[in-house]
Amino acid sequence: MDIGNLPVVLQQEDVIALGIEGSANKVGVGIVRYSKGEYSILSNPRKTYITPAGQGFLPRETAWHHQNHVTVLVRSALMDAGITDSDVDCVCYTKGPGMGGPLQSCAICARMLSLIWRCPLVPVNHCVAHIEMGRVATKCSNPVVLYVSGGNTQVIAYNNKKYRIFGETIDIAVGNCFDRFARELSISNDPSPGYNIEQLAAKGGKYVPLPYVVKGMDVSFSGLLTSIQREAREKLDGELTREDLCYSLQETVFAMLVEITERAMAHCCADTVLIVGGVGCNLRLQEMMRSMAEQRGGSVCAMDHRYCIDNGAMIAQAGIFAFQMGDKTDMADTTCPQRFRPDAVEVTWRP
């Protein structure tokens, strides 16, 4: 699949990068090639750790899941791409942020491949990878970014070699809010709690007023979650249905996100919004954001589950940019900090 030409400061003639992602409950391996001015995804298999309804995923069990599947995914990625290990120029891995055990499991695999294949290691920030995949896949050059996932909720814009955070959650992430509410209602985790909440919300029609907590450019979801959990325990299957509760949760949360994103657009004089992260697949969020952007004379760039949800190709994409600028790491420095903010990354490949 051709994913377009995105200019960077320096590009080698022909580069193939393999990326390994495993910061949460998804483990993925992707291969990206740069050749003749174009980037293309050669393969992008992944595997999701799904727990029973009403349960979350714990670091230890998730790490075991990744350990059991990552080498199989590496073989599958090479086979799908039609290449061999000798064709790989660099191995990229998620440095953070994320869950410690799963991150370490995938980092160990990356170290092993680097040693066996004798190629450089490139550490990648998970958030930056989402952004770079979004920029390439949608061909939007300099958008305001809304990054929404299970562990992160941030409004970001690029300036002077850094991805600057304009606003973020001050407690839990939007995806975590959805996951915890799904456990309250014993909503299935297959394929994901957020997806199933979206399907139920589309059938709801009765809106329940919930706390709307926007503090400047930041948002808070913990009080809102407590409130809707109380509504579920007291009124479910009486005054309210599961569909009504999911509808009310989505509408309130997404309105908060649209508000802070619009404020960032105004500050940056931007006319484009890029939505990335697992929650970014939500069609209602895309619809609400598009309505706001069009009223400002702007537009929204969004992706489907192939590239929005955690995947190895996004790690390879950000990693190949860094590798082309000469960025790599020594084996001794392949740590995995669970808190690794995108504004800590030097974005060397953007002018």
C-alpha cells in the first residue's frame, strides 16, 4: 500500500525498517520501506490480548501474551512483506509510554533481533509514532493533533523541533474511562470495549446530564466516570438503558475534547485536525470534530482501525524517519520508561 511522499530533512535512497509495538494489550510488528521518494507499508500483522467481559488486562498476563506471539508476528511480517531478515536496515521498538511488562517483552525481542541481524536499534515514542503514521497516511502536513487512547489524552501541535502539548487529561485517559465503564456494564472486550460502547451509543437516544469538566486547556474524566457509574447502578434497566448511558458518556466526553481542540486550533491559526490513537477510530468523535472544523473553514484528517489502533507499522514509520536522520541507540540505553512524554522527543526529521 502506497502511503505517500512526506518530505523530511534528509532521506537515504532505500531503507526498510521493522517496528515492534507492545505498549498495552496489542502486540504488532510492521515493516515500512522508503524507496524513490515514497513510503509504503509492506506488512502490519498484530494480535490483541482480549480478557473476559467485566475484566481489564493486567501487566503480567499481557506481557506473557506478547512474549508468546511476538516472534510469530515477526516471521509473519517478513513473509507478508516478501523480504528476509537481511533486507532489514533497522529494528524500531516502542520505548514508552505504556505498561512496563509488555514494553519490556517487546524491547527484549527488538534487542535480540538487532543482535542476530546485526542492525541498529531505534527507540520510538508511542505518541510520536501515532502522529507520524497519521501525517503520512492522511497526507496532512502540520495539523493540530488530538491524541486519544486507552492511556493518553492530549492536544498537540508541532513547533521548533518538538511536539508541544497544549492540553491533556489531568487524571484518567478517555480510553481508560470507556474501559472502566464497559467493565461496570460487563460489556464485551472483543474486539475492544470502546468499539462496543460506540455501537451501543448509536442506538441510544435519552441524554443523561453528566459532569462537564474542562479546566482551561485540560480535561478531567474521573468525576464523570463516577457519576455515570452511579447512574448505571441506580437507574439501569429502569429509567435508563445501556444504550442511553453509552450515548450520554460519548456525547459528553467528545464535546469536551472538541472544545479544547478548537481552542488549540485558534491559538495555532491551524485549519486541520488530525485524530490519532485507538479512540480516534470512533465515527461519532470524527463527526463532531468535523462539524467544528468545517464551521471554522477547516477539515479533519482521521484513519480507520488499521492505523489508528496500536500497530507495528506506526513504530516503523516514526523509526524510519529518525533512522534517516542518524538516530539510533546503544544496547545499554534500550530502557522502557512507562512515562515518556512526546514533548521530550527531539523531532529531528521535521523542518
